[in-house]
Amino acid sequence: MGSIERIWKDRLYQEFARIGKSLSSPKRLELLDLLAQGPKAVELLASQTGMSMANVSQHLQILHEARLVRFTKRGTYVIYELVDDAVADFMLSLHRLSERQLVEIKQIKTEVLEHHAPMEPISMEELKRRMEKGEVLLLDVRPRDEYEANHIPGAISVPFEELEQHLAALPTRKDIVAYCRGPYCLQSAQAAELLKREGYNAFHLVESVLEWRQFAEQHHFMG
């Protein structure tokens, strides 16, 4: 290999490594997953990750330097978001690869599923078919700001913390499906459990709005 090509290769992989280095922290991966749900203020990210504001800001700066996130200012608040959907797609790919390669992740996921064994999940294909027929009500139980940023078309926003307050307003003649942030979020199964206890025929969608978007693109319908 010529020296010029070697220099070019070294420079190229050095740039690739910038992304890899930025992903080397579990907390930064969690921040990216949270931002995949929608823009968030630093204060909210600190609350949701259990970190101090200073630590969150430091991690976000590293992600910003790798050009994975960007920020805007709204008054006294600094709002972060992913630079584009490609970052969210990458995180989904990372999750899938990790599940295939790491037995520890499979074990954790199995433990979670066994804990919620009575709760029947519904596939995206079945959900789409039944929504088109008007047979189900889809609940987005994430925080309302995440619903407003992006949600599955046809879903209504009922944050998990408010679900009990809205039970009386939910239809009893339709099946109810709850979804949250994806396979590693327990609130959709917890919401389905609560609804079951109250006499509703309830299911939960394991996937999130991100997987739904990919599903819609693959099957060529408006998602």
C-alpha cells in the first residue's frame, strides 16, 4: 500500500473512531436513547438518567463534538436533540446487534418478559391490521413531550402516571394497546397490567415509534 493511501486510511479510521469513542459510555448511550424519543432540556435529561446537571452537560458535549446531537436555547433552557433520524436508526441497529451477540442482554430481556408473562404482546403487523379496522385504541404512555415530538399515527397520549385518572374515559368495547419507548421500557406492559385489572382487554406493543417508522418504510405505508 502506498504511503499516500496509508495516510488516507489512517485519517479515515481516525474519524470513524470519533463516533466509537463517543459511544463508549453507558450513560451517553442512554442519553441518545432518550433523545431518540424527542428533544429534551438538560434538566430533564439529568432527572431521567439520575445524573447531575454537570455530568449530563459533559456527556452531551462529547456527543455534540462527535456531531451526534445538536442544541438550541429557549430562554434559560438548553434543549438537545439528535442531529437526524440516522442516529436513532443506528441506535436501533446497535440494540439488535447487541441482543444477537451478547447473552447477558438476552438474559435481562427474558427476565423482564417473564415478569410480565401474563401480558400478551401484539405484533406491529397485527396492530396495523386492527387499527385499520378500528378495532383497537392505541395509547402512548410516554411523557407528553415525547408524544408531541413523534408518535404512532392514531395513538392518543395518556402518560403512564396519568393512566388511572383517565380509566373512566376509555372505551370498554375496544381492545386497548399500550406502547412506550421500546423493548427495554416496562411501562407499556405495566399499563396493560393495570388495564387488565380494571376489566379492559389490553395488550402491549413491545416496539416503539422508532421501530414503527422503520416498519412503515419497509411496508410502504404512511407511518
